Amino acid sequence: MSDHSFARAWITAARDAPERVAIVGRDRRVTYAALHAEARALAGHLARRGVGPGAKVAIELVNCPEYMIAFFAAQLLGAVPVNVNYRYTGAEIGYLIDNSDAAALVLHDDFADAALVAREHNPEIALVAVPNVGTPVSGATSWAEVIADGEQPPARDPEGDDLIFIYTGGTTGSPKAVMWRSDDLAVALWQMARPGQDPPDVAATIARGHAAATLLPACPLMHGTGLFMALSTLSGAGTLVLLTDARLDPAAVWSAVERERVAVITIVGDAFARPLLAELDASEGRRDLSSLRAITSSGVTFSPECKQGLLAHLPGITIVDSLGASEGIMTRSEVRDPSEIKPASFRLSERMVVIADDETLVVPGDDRVGMLGVGGPIPVGYYKDDVKTAATFRMVEGRRYSIPGDYARVEVDGTVTLLGRGSACINSGGEKIYPEEVELRLRSHPSVHDAVVVGVPDARWGEMVVGLVEAAPGVAIDEDELRTFVRETLAAYKAPKRVFGLASLERSPSGKADYTLLRGIAAARLTD
């Protein structure tokens, strides 16, 4: 078993390239030496408060250097970094503190209410407040004080067995902590693009004068897509550029690409691509974006029309569409030529399979629908949830797979057609309808900016297919036209029986739709 550690890679970068810039953000440029020094100071402070190996360190911060420093500090102690969604309510924060057994919470000072809730659930919790609006947090030690004290942690060599928690969103039940070993996550991230290879030694990378590409995650670090790419960048001694606004600011993204010579942007599908594309349309030719080499996406649908629009503005870049979830990193597809763009197309591989209901593997040309599974380096399971662990991480034909719940069909040529998350599947008149393919079709209509498809209980059909759409700027939605448009390429039973326009689909900061919320909105519209 290999023994890759993110923290060990960053320690090496601090030793061998101390003046190289690790993180740009919040009006500061943090070198690898400073990254290591501040992480050690925070680790020392937390150790004095009783945080040690296996303890949980919750992080409730918008994108900023302190996010990755806190992550690093936890791993120096052998503690477990825990992501906290900064949009959670007090009740949700309380659940996460209890469920994760958090011993510490690092948070921005404008999230002071979360600190109060955390102390209610764990009076001994160590609180560290990072300045944002400058309001003191009761019972918390300020970040400045922690760094000024410079307390040193116990000597310890980070290990590949050190755990990382990624809490998944709660749209299909209470949030669950996916438990990754540092080694498994490092290898899975590297092998997504380089099957069968081990991550390189960072010391050798630095000795050759190389570094990972400069990355700007436009999505939050509190979710897997942004965090995973950030981990990979810093583990390759690259530079991470962070924008501290909690909401996407397309103009700020493109300005940062120009200013910092960013090579890679990470987004979450159309929810990010469409506003970024609109900003390019509005500012055509006014920025030097020649440094950009790739735009990567994961987590939700990245439509062909958005890819084509981005390539039209940015010829020569690579569009990378990654397939995976917090529970498993599967594969990716790449495209550079607009003429080759089509809906996300992935292929079966040694690691990625489709598993039928009878627990056998679906082969090319098989008519059965199954669930995507990924083998190789995958998570240990869910924290404190043996039942869901057994359901998601299980043995199939003698091999352990992660099966997050995404349905797919395998075509004759071995490509995989994604059908959507099983929890969102609609059963209408005995037919199974997977929202993703209907959503893709709706989004391709020129009048539609964004779309979500849900099933609403119906006396006749069991569930009625309903489309919820955001109109493109300055355009009115024509319900009949959209329903006809869907039926041109999809079976009639898949077409929405009603289509409602909404001012906003209320996607999360990670770009994901809350199907439970939207299902309720659709039901209310039907009774109006």
C-alpha cells in the first residue's frame, strides 16, 4: 500500500521551494514557507486545546488562504479536517458538530452565530476566528493571536492513513461524512487523468523546476470539486488563486485570470459556466486571457452549448469534464475542438463500471440500466453510518466499488450515457425518467438559461414530470414551445407536462440543485 500524504508534500515544498507562492487571496500572497509556518502555529494552538490524532477540526470559511492553512494544520496533528457549508442554518451546524464530534471550529468572524451553536453542542470546542468583517467572536481566539503566538505542535510525520472528511449535501437526507484516507484521495485524483500511475514525488518535481499549473477554483473549497483541485495543485508545488466572495463574481474571475496568469479554472457545470460565458460575451476582447490552458468541471451537467461558447472565446484551451462524487473519483473526458463537442461522454474502464440491479456488470450493448461504480482507491465509508456504508461501498464480482447512486446506460461502443441520480429518478406511468437528459434538452433551447426537472405526485401518472426553468436574459418562456422542443428528441413520456419559469433555481454555491425544495415549488405551482 502506498503512503501519500498531502501534508507531507506541502512540508517538502516549504523546505525545497520556500519562497514560491502557494496561495494568492484576501490581499495576501502566502509562500510555501509561510503556509507551513502558519499551519504549524495553528496546529500548536489546537494541540494545546487538546486536539490530537483522530480529533475533528471543522472549517467554516469562504475561499481564502486560511482555509487551506487550517486543513494543513489539522493534518499536521493527524486530526481530521471537516468541511462546513457556510450556508447551513443553526440546526444544520449543530447536527454537523454532533455528527462529526468536532473538537475545534475555524470560522470567519461573520459566522459568529455558528460559534454560539457549536459551543452549545460542545462547550469545550476550540474556536479560532478569521477576520472578515472584523467582529469579535465570543469565546474564540483570533487568527492573528494564534499566528503571533507561534506555538509549535508535537513532532509528527503525516501519514497516508490520515483521514479527510467530506460532508455531502443534505438534499437527499442528512449530510454524511465521506471518509477518505489521504493516500487514497491523492492516488485517485492523480489517476483520474493518468490511470495506473502513482503521484510524483514533489521534491523531484521541484528539483526539475516544475510545478502544478496555477489554479483558480471558482467554486467553494467547502465542496469536493474545489477542494480536490486545490489539494492537487498544492501537492504539485503550484499556486492556488482564491477569490473570497461567497458568490460567483464572473468579472472578478476573469480579472484574476488576467492578473495572476491563471492556467486552470475549476467550475461546477453550467451553473458556473453560463455566468462566466455571459461575462465573456459582454467584455469581448478587453482582457488578456492567454495564460488559460484549461477549464475543468465536475459535479453537475456541463452542457455542449456552454463548452462551445467558452471555446469560441478561448480557442486552444482544453475543456475537461470530470465524472465523480465525494464518494468516488471516476474518470474524465477532454475536448479542444468545438466540432467534437457532444453531451458528456465517458467510457467504461478498469476502474469505472455500470452495475445492474442483479449485482452483475453491464457490458456494451446491454439494454439494462445500472448504477455507476468506481473501484481502486475509494473512501473508507461514511462516518458513523454502517448501513449507508454497506449500501454505497460494496463488493461486486469480487471487487469493492463505490456506488454513489448515479444511473447510467452503456452504449454499444462502450461509452456511458449518464441518466442522473437515482434519488431524483421520476416514475411516471410505469416509465422511469432520469431528469438529467430532459434538463440537458431544456437548457439547449435559446430561451432557457438553466433548468431542473422534478417529479410531482399525480393521481393518474404516479408522478408528473415538471420542468422549472430560468429564462435567458430579456427572453420570455413559452411553455408549449419548450414541451414541443423536448419531444423533438426525447420520448413523449419524458417531456414535462408543465413548465414553470422561476426567477432563480436557488442552486447551492457548488452549483447543485435542491430537488426536494424545487419539487415543493413545482407542487405549489400546480395548485395555484
